[in-house]
Amino acid sequence: MNLRILLNTTTPADKVLFSLLIIVSLSGYLFADKLLPENPSVRIEVNGKPVYILRVTENRTVPVKGPHGYTYVEIKDQRVRISGSPCANKLCVQQGWISSGALVCLPNRVVVTIGKQTEENMPVDAITG
């Protein structure tokens, strides 16, 4: 279809609708920074219970005691990783650095999540209770 024919056959309502759709789509970029976490935190849980909630801006290594020993969680440059673990296959260590999401050491029952999370705004769902 020729562009000239398409432009001649569109009504003013089509043009208004198209303009509104463009404006709504572009406004998502303007408000994205408000929806994303400004200062994410690192939440460390053992057996489903939180043991640490740390700032991601603070560079440190934290030993976390699990059922099989200590899992070492390292926070550096607003990223997090599991640097050492007593588990046999070390899959949690091989996951490397992350800046969002979760790291899991399943044998030692340690879960590390990075994002905007506090006790006040943690959602309750059917699984966690």
C-alpha cells in the first residue's frame, strides 16, 4: 500500500488515536525511573527466615551460617555474589555477580536477593503465607 493513499484515507480520529498511543508509549520512559528501585538492598535468608538486610552500596563480605557451614556473600560495586560455600558442587559460586535477582545455595538453604525489599513492603502470597 502506498503511503500517500494511507495518509489520505486516515480520519482525524485515527490521527488523534495514533498520537495518543505514541505519547503514552513514550511516557513510560519518563516514569520508568520512579518504578525501578532507587537504593536496592541485599536480603539474605536461611531456611526462609531473613538474617540480613544490607545496603547494596556498602562493600563487604558476610558469613552466613547454614545447616552445612558458612556461605560467604560478597557485596561490591552494587552487585552481589556468593564467593564461598560448603556445598559439594559449588553451583551457587559459579553463578557469579548479579545486580538484580536472586542467588541460591540449595544444599545450605541460603537465598540472596538483590532489589528494593524491606519487611514493610514484602508481599504476602499463597506460598510464603
